[in-house]
Amino acid sequence: MPYLALTGGVGGAKLALGLSRLLSPDALRIVANTADDFVHLGLNISPDLDTVMYTLADISNKDLGWGLAEESWQFMEAMERLGGETWFRLGDRDLATHIYRSHWLAEGKQLDEITEDLCRKLGVRHSLFPMTNDRVSTRVNLKDGGQLSFQHYFVRDRCLPEVSGFEFAEIERAKASRPFLEALEEVTGAIIICPSNPFVSVAPLLQLPGVVERIRQSDIPVVAVSPIVGGQAIKGPAAKMMAELGMPRTALAVAAHYADCYGVRHQGGLFTHFVMDQQDIAQEAAVRQLGFKTRVTQTIMQTLEDRVELARQVLAFVD
Amino acid sequence: MPYLALTGGVGGAKLALGLSRLLSPDALRIVANTADDFVHLGLNISPDLDTVMYTLADISNKDLGWGLAEESWQFMEAMERLGGETWFRLGDRDLATHIYRSHWLAEGKQLDEITEDLCRKLGVRHSLFPMTNDRVSTRVNLKDGGQLSFQHYFVRDRCLPEVSGFEFAEIERAKASRPFLEALEEVTGAIIICPSNPFVSVAPLLQLPGVVERIRQSDIPVVAVSPIVGGQAIKGPAAKMMAELGMPRTALAVAAHYADCYGVRHQGGLFTHFVMDQQDIAQEAAVRQLGFKTRVTQTIMQTLEDRVELARQVLAFVD
């Protein structure tokens, strides 16, 4: 199994899709962040897993950028009439995923088994799994001293509050899922960190106990793709978070953050390669200075061809 | 509070609606059977409560005869793709009710509180409540020696298996809900047994510990409306059940069953009045022989006017 991709939601899912078009199911596995998972209206919701799953199944909603294609909102309308919470939009078709998952979790199945089952039913050929079957919950620390659960911050409050940091509750006690551990064991080509949010998507994946140690022991290349292009996040609050955390909003700062937190390989750390956009070519030398091998390319993925092309570049880079 | 109506689903809900058009919220309360309630796909479903609630709120689906008006089925379609159970049809709008209820039950609220809340949100002015907050489960004993849960019998197997009897699991330990007990305390006019299935809708309502005793002590008239007209049940399997249980499929047999199980008042039992359809006028004398006061009228409720007119007849009869 040459490649393992680590991903959050929308941005990472795009590269995962590109990779899946180039690599057979034998050659690629994908692990998704689950620290955004939460229970809402009694339903177990795994936003990142579902985004990647729907993307790989080619049933994602391209207009909305999240959720399912051909979605309808009758449930939400009825829930609104009942005065229930409607800030997290649950489509009628999407609900089947959450109810199915919640039902089987309540029956004692594990999230990785249920994810495998859902993927099979939806025609996803590549192996996609959660980073852990245990509950890990991202908490967003705010500048005003408060704390929000991730989805309250991300969806309900539309990332408006200023952040001061993040915690992943229960992560010390969480165990990487069996398929994640197996993938870490069996990967021979490279580990690909998709262009996901470094603070809330990539961090929990890497902070799960034992994950970084296993990767370092394996001596497999670890390539990260910058989610920041030209000072902006293509999707999501990464750039806004960087500003609030006192970091420059640059690809270089992402690389520096990764080097700070996890180290670069030739100094005993995790990372080996860094892919950044051609808009940020002026920062390439500085990223190299940090100890990364670098590749500058087109990283904005608007079309399917863009996704496949970036995947091709990443694979060529680490090979 | 002059009147208390006891009802199951569709048939009973029609008379409850008729009564609600004649009586103010101060003058009528309605208690529904909950022995058909079940957990499906992890959701707490109360079919009779919902049928009555939707009927009183004038949002019931008149084409289907169950569920909500303007319903859609995107959830079901998506669930089918996932290979989940689809024999119990859950509409997209209807799901809001079940998810809302399940969520609040899981949060520790009681079914009667949640029902009151749902009714308020949906604009139901009359007090509607469950017979109990405890779980009671109808089990259908089959002639072939097997047993089915009620919804498996009723919905999944479309009442095809031949029945030999019914059990209401846990009913001995169930407590009548607070609003049901209060209504039994405060009723001054009559208790109206709606034209619901005597075996699976009315029986659990009356077999709840203490209910029959309280009614007998109160000396309030108890009027039953026959669900059997001209040898047929207007809706549901009552007539088929009677045949399988070795009873004639007649209004008289319904009256005889009620007299057998609960007695007539002047012999120390429960029932005082019986309303039967004009098609069954030949049986009136025999019903009277059993000890009931009788009223023969048009009991088939096709239009709203029919529902109101039957309600008017029932009220005039017991006054």
C-alpha cells in the first residue's frame, strides 16, 4: 500500500479525490479527522468523513460545497416549525447517513466498521476510515476567554469569534483506529497531508497518541500541501485563524508551524516535503531553509482536472 | 373538564377531530395509545400520538391516510441506498417529529412533556397526551406459534399473519401518565372510547393499572363507538383479527368483547353506552341485551362534517 492521505473536510477531500483517480484502491488509503465529530439532535455526525465519502462517491453537492447533491430541506423546515435547532443544516438525504451511523453506533458497532459499510454502499472503492473510534472533541479557545465546541464556532458562529488556540478533548486517551494503525504499518510510498486546516484538521490526526512516532520510525516521506495560497485559505478559516494566532497568513508560516510542532525529518522530526502554490514562489527558499524539500505548483483545485493534476504533482514530487 | 376521549390512530383520530370542533380545549382532553410505540433506526416513534396530533393540527396526509401532508421521501430513498430498513416509511417532514422526540427523551424529558411541546408548536389547542410515559410494547401472538412486535405485524407484514392473541409487555409495571390520571380525576361529562381497534388500541389504554378502577369509581358514563361497520373495519385489521380470534365480525361482537373484558356499569363494570352504525341496526337489540344503552347512527366518517356530526351524536347520546 504505497500511499496514505490524511485529510480534513472540503479542501483535503479535493486532493483525496485527485489521488483516488490516479491510484488504485490497493495503492491509496485515506484517513479523516474526526475531532469535528459531534452529537446534534441526538445524531452522531462526522462532517469530515462524510465530506470525503461524498466527494469520493461523486455525490457531493458542488453548488453548496458541502453535503449531498440533489439535496432537499423538508426536514429542516419541519424542525424549524418545532423550534428545534436548525443552525446545523441537515439535508433530507444526508440525514440517512447520520441516522444509519447513529443507529449502528448505538447497536455497538465501531465508527470504522460503519464507515467501511457506508463507503461500500455508496460505491467508494478506496479505503476511507476515521482517525479513531474514540470520541475526540475540538474545543476552540476564544480571545474573550470563552470556549466553543468546534461546530458552534465553525457553523453556528460562522468562525466570527477571534480564536486564541485549540484543544482536542480526550485525545490523550484516544486510540488510533485499527485501519489507521494498519495503514501506518503498511505504507511504503508516502504520507500525504492534504491541504486541510493545520490547526483543527491536521493537528488532531497527528496528535493522536503514537501516530507521529510510528511515522518517524517508518522513515516514509511525509509531504504536506499548503492550504494557504496567496495569503488566503482556499476554503475555511485557516487564514483568519493564523492572523488571530499572531502568525503571518502565508504558506511559509504553515510550513514553519508544521516544523515547529512536528519537526523536519533530517532533524529527527516528521516532515520531509512541502508543496506550495506558484503564487507563493517568493517564499520557497525560506521554506527550504526550514528543512523541507519544496515543490511549487498550481495548488488551487477548481476542476476535477486540477485535483488530478495536483495529485500527480504531489506523487511525482515524493517519488 | 367534561370529556375525555381515548383513542388509537387513524379511526379514533377522526372522531377526536370531530369532538375538537365541538368542544373547547377546556371541555375535551385526548389520550392516545402508546403500546404501538417503538424504536426504529434509533428513533422513538409514537404512531398513534402522531396521527392524532397531525390530525388535530390539520397537517395530516389525507391522500395517504397517515403521516404528514406535503411529505417527501428523500430520506427513505437515501436510506434504501445504504441498505437500511425501509419497511417503516419515514417522511422527510415527519422525521423532524421523531428526531425532536428522541432527542428530548434522551435528554431526560418525559413523553407527555414532549407531546405537549410538540402540540403547542404545531398549533394543537386541545390537550393530547400519551397514556403512559413508560414503555409498553404490544406483541402479536400468531397462530403458527410465533410472536411479532406490533409494527412488524402491522406495517412490515401488512397484518397478513393470522393472530391468536395480544400481549402488552411491561403494562403491569407501567404507570398512567400524569395528564391521563388528572383527566380521569377531572372528567365530569363522559369518557369516549373512539372507534379504534379494541384489541390493540383500546385494550392497552384500559389495561393500564388503575385506569378501569378509577373510571368505575367516578361513575362517569363510558361510551364506545364501534369500529366495525357492516362486518368490516373502516380502517385497519380489527375485522380480520376478530375472524382469526374466532369472533363474528360484527358491532355486536365488539360490544360483547367490551362487556366480557370490562363489564357493563349496571353490573359493576365499565361501559354504559354503545354507538353503532345504521347498517348494523339489526344488532341493536342484542347490544342492549348486553347491558348497553345504544345509539344507532351514521358512523362512517368520510368528510369533516361526518366527523363533527358523529361527535355531535355521541355527545347528545351521553348527555
